[in-house]
Amino acid sequence: MLALELCDPSVDGDLADPTAAGRWLRTHGLRADLNADGLADLRTLRDAIDALLRAAAANTAPPSSALDELNARSAAAAACLQLNWPAAGVPRMWLSTPGGPEASALGAVARSAIELLSGRDRERLRVCGAHGCERLFIAATPRRRWCSPACGNRVRVARHAARRAAG
């Protein structure tokens, strides 16, 4: 899920500069060459999505500013079908976004978050329960509390060490 991946701390390096951020978007099938303002917009959207996902995981009310940002980015990427019909050719259609490729990419990220937050996966959205890890993840089972086996193992090892130290 694109929105969830964007909020992963491992993406921080990919958002270091516009070129790296554009590369990250392209690996997710989105075409956008970002400038400094576009990178700032992507980071702002990421912060909004992160706040909304964490509110959903905690079953709390979301910040209205985050909701406004998400909806504005989605609306700015409204798309419409266009038709090209050359005099001696076959009609062809394409999807056009008036805001351009950058708005289209940010809109796709926003729509990914909207689909996650309003879909069935919302009930399985969790924040990792391992100490020091704040990753968001979709739990495969209702009992899953950690984002990865490594985090779960760290918790179990710490618990074991605490029992040995106490006993």
C-alpha cells in the first residue's frame, strides 16, 4: 500500500532531495519530476497521512488539518478523459490531470491513504508494539502486535532477559 510505504521511516532517505523523491515515486508507478516545492508538498502530505493512519490505529479522532491536506491533494489531482482524433487516424483517449504530473502523483498517494482509511484494512492497521519502533503495518492476524519478526523477537528476548534477571 503506497500510503503505508510512504510513512515507513526507511523512506526518509528517499525524501532527502527532489531527485530521490522522484525516483521513489517512479518505483511506485508514478511519474513526477519534483522540484523543491514539490518535495515539500510530498513531505507535508506524508506527515498528514502518517497522522491520519496513527489516529486510525489508535481509534482516535484525526487532526482536521491532516484531513484537509489529504482531501485537498486528492481533489487537486482530479482527472478527466481526453480524446485525440487525428484527421487520418483512429480516436485515442488518455487520462488528463489539469494539475500536471506532480499533482497526479500526490493525488495517487492521497487516494491510496483514503482507500486504506476507508477500507477493510483499516481494522487491521497497527503501530508496532516493540520498544523503539513506531512503524505502521497491516496485521495479517488479529493477534499480531509487531511489524516484523525481528521486532517480535526483540520483545521476546527482552522479556526473557528480564525474567532471568528477576529470578
